[in-house]
Amino acid sequence: MSSTDKINNIVIVGGGSAGWMTAAMLSKQLECNAKGSKVNITLVESDNIGTVGVGEATIPPIKTFNRMLGIDENDFLKHCNGSIKLGISFENWPKKNHQYFHPFGRFAVDFDYIPFSYFWNKHRASGDNKPLHDYASAWHLAKNNKFSPPSPDKKSLFSGFDYAYHFDASLYANYLRSYSEKRGVKRQEGKITKVDTHESNGFISSVTLASGQNIAGDFFIDCSGTTALLINKTLGIKFIDWSENLLCNRAIAVQTCHTKVISPYTRSIAKQSGWQWRIPLQTRMGNGSVHCSEFIDEQSAMDELISDIDGEILSEPRVIHFNVGRREKFWHKNCVAIGLSAGFLEPLESTSLHLIQRAVMRLIAHFPNKKCDEVNTKQFNNLTVTEYEHIRNFIILHYKATKRDDSEFWRYCQHMDIPDSLQHQIDLFSSHGHLNVDANDLFKQDNWLAVLTGQNIHPTTVAPIMAYKQKIDLPRTMNSFYDIMTKTVQKLPNHEDYLKEKCPFLIK
Ligand SMILES: Cc1cc2nc3c(=O)[nH]c(=O)nc-3n(C[C@H](O)[C@H](O)[C@H](O)COP(=O)(O)OP(=O)(O)OC[C@H]3O[C@@H](n4cnc5c(N)ncnc54)[C@H](O)[C@@H]3O)c2cc1C
């Protein structure tokens, strides 16, 4: 590559979680502050427009993202009002007064290269009624409000669980801003009022602020949120709507004081026309309603949320409108969309920050020269589509697999047509307990199992291979797993004590 082809001027439009996560990772990977580096990264954000300001629950790969940036976990927890997340408690989803836990990490252990779930299903068929989550160490920790990092001893049943964080999204963006600025990223405040393109090839050439300042670049990253200023407003890439299966299109967010212990898990509580979240941060609780405006009006959703929350209200409830779906293309010409400008899958499984993380890492892996070769951009787009569709299917499963028929909303969900690929997954599992999981998929065997069995979808027969597995004394083994987990967890620290030790100044 000749030096004139090399991208040296990158402009990131937007300073929400997407903008600053992108700036932080690019500044690190492109070695912006290395001696002699000619790479300039400018991030433009408008204080007047602001950010969406939600996005408080994450999934385990966020730890890898922070680690790649060299961020110390305790420092991050301290500055971002962070707490630990071991999974999600789904309440009233399969039916009313029914709960299951989607834990991070694994269920017990596989034996002899056969998935643990096959043994569990055989045990269940012989009359055991313990739910699958009773064999997950993350659930034992969560329900007892305990936390200690996974054991390094691979033989321990507490080595296979995983964890993520709850944190304040605005504090995380500030934290990454400070990280990025130290590594040479230039922040420019101001509202972009004009975007120019090259006449010859339609590539973006510069953005102009309301002040008249012009910022030129070789490569542009659209992190402008749902405005999609570059990818849609400038380059005309359309949005593919997925609301046929993912009906929710409104959220109301409100913060409250803690009234109880700080639980190390998110709660998702199904309501008449959607669901509510409870996300416990160190110093406050994040609460919200996610619902569909065709089935419940704003005032009723607000009343329902306010009547359900505990503790003094700390913030004015905020209504957020959103559309679920994705861009037709994520990378077009010399512009990549990352964050809400690229698409949105509702927050049920806390996947949006993860999609940002994946997009940034994928961009680094496919980093272009100034020509932005189409083969390369096509590959990036194909991989991203697969990822979005995989997550979409997993989220739809929660709605489709409900047995609730107490409202129009749930009746629609129960009877809606779903993508063939998801129907295949359900059919495959329902027959012998097998699952179609690819190595690159975000949600692995144990994630699918948690939701399928939690929502009361079970294989109609025990996996045939189990007829050959006679050596294991199943009742004894399963009971011993449960007993070990129950007893071990009692010896581990409380989640709050763990946080107090790691970040002493936040919790009173
Ligand atoms: C209700 C709800 C709950 C969510 N919960 C979760 C969750 O639990 N976990 C999770 O992972 N994700 C969650 N998300 C998603 C998450 O909030 C977003 O993915 C994340 O915040 C990224 O947003 P963003 O940076 O793309 O956009 P934004 O935060 O909207 O930022 C857009 C930026 O662009 C700038 N901008 C826009 N136009 C201009 C202009 N003309 N000139 C200059 N600057 C401009 C703005 O100033 C701002 O800085 C949730 C989303 C919603 C709606």
C-alpha cells in the first residue's frame, strides 16, 4: 500500500457509548499517540443534542473489551457506578408467577463430551422437577446475592460461570472519553449542519458545524444515534424494520433509590404489553418499561411503571421512542455505522453495547485503505447481518415461547409467524434436545437451553445417545452437583461486600 492510500484522518460523528467505545479502541489499535504517528481521530458531538443515556446492562464479552483497552476492573467499577451481573431473572414470561434465570456461563459440566442438558433431560424424564438453573453456579450466587470471580480451579463447579456488569452508560462514555483523549483523540463540540461528498465517487469528504468549522476526513464513522446522519441522511442507506416479530417500540426510564440489597443480576418482568427492567447499580436502581404503543398508551405504561417500582424517584421519567431493525448495509463507501445508527435490537438481552464492541473489532480486522475495497466492505456487511439475525432470533424466542394469553399483546406474540431459522431451532430442540449453534454465535448451547427450558419448551424424547450412557448414577450425580453448589455458595462473599472492598467510597 502506498503511503498516499493510508487512512490518516478519521472522523467519528457522535459521542454516546458508540462514539466513545469506537474512539477508545481505535486510538489504542491504531497507536495514535505513538511517536511519529500521523493518524488523527476527531470525535464530533453536540452537547445540545445529547445522548440516548440508557444502556446499563451488559453481557460477559464487555470484560474482554475493557481488558483489550487495558482498563483495570476495579477502577472501572469505581468510576462507572458499576455492579456485577450474573444473568437475567425472567419473571412472568412463560406464564404469570413463573420465573427462570438465564445465567452467564455454563450449567454444571458436560460428561464424556455429551452436553449436560441431555443428562438433565433424562433425569427430568425420570421425575426430577428441579429447573435447569438449579444446576448453574451463577444462579446459586445470584439468588443468594453473592459474588466472587470464577474459580481458577477447572474442576470446581464454580469455574464455569461468567459475569458482566451493570453501570451508568453516561459515566462509561466519560470514562472512555478521558481514556481516548489521553491517547490523542480530539473532541470537537458542535452540531453538524452539513455533510459534503466527493462528486467523483460519492465518498464523504467533510462535515461542517453550525459554527462554520469544516472537518475533513478520509474515513467516517457514524455514531450519531438514531439520526443516522451519515449512513442514512447522507448516503441514503435504508432501515430494515423487524417490528413484525419484535413489537416493542417505546421505553420509559426512571431511576430510584435502593430499598433492598444490590442484587448481582438484572430483572426482566413481563407485563401486559411488554416488560419492565430493574438494573441495580451501586448507588441507585435503573427501572424501565419496554412496551408496544399499539397495545398500551403512554400514560397507562407510565402509571404501570410508577406503581411497580420501589424507592424514592431520583429522576424525571423519560420516554424514548425506538424502532427495531437494522440498516440494509452497515458499511457503505467510506462510512461505517456503529451503534444506534446501525440498528437496534430491544434491550431484553442487553446486546446493544456488545454489537458496538463487535462492530469496532470487526472494523479493525477489516481496516481499509482510502479506496475502501468493495469486497472488504461486503464481507463486513455479511458478517454483521448474520450477527444481527442471530441475536434477533434469540430475542424473538422469549416472546414466541410464552404460554401467556391474558392480553392481546401476548396472544399476538404466541401466534405470530417467526423466521424459519428460529422455527428450525425450536423444532430441533423439541424433538431430541439438539441445537444448531455455530462457533461464532454469541448465544451458545447453554444460552438457548436456559431460555427454551425456562419458557417450558422441552424435548419430547430423551436424546437417543443416553440409552448407551449407563455407567453414570444419574440421581446421585445430579444431587451431588446441587448440594455442592448450595453449600459452596454459602462460603462466598456478599455482592455488596465484594463491591465495598473493590470500590470503597461509593456504597455508604
Ligand atoms: C430503552 C433502551 C434501553 C437500553 N438498554 C440497554 C442495555 O441495557 N444494554 C445495552 O447494551 N444497550 C442498551 N440500549 C442501547 C444503548 O443505549 C445504545 O446502543 C448505546 O447507548 C449507543 O447509543 P449511540 O452512541 O449509538 O447513540 P446516542 O447515545 O444517541 O449518541 C448519539 C451521539 O450523536 C451525536 N449527534 C447526533 N446528531 C449530531 C449532529 N448533527 N451533530 C453532532 N453530533 C450529533 C449526539 O450528540 C450524541 O453524542 C438501550 C437502548 C434503549 C433505547
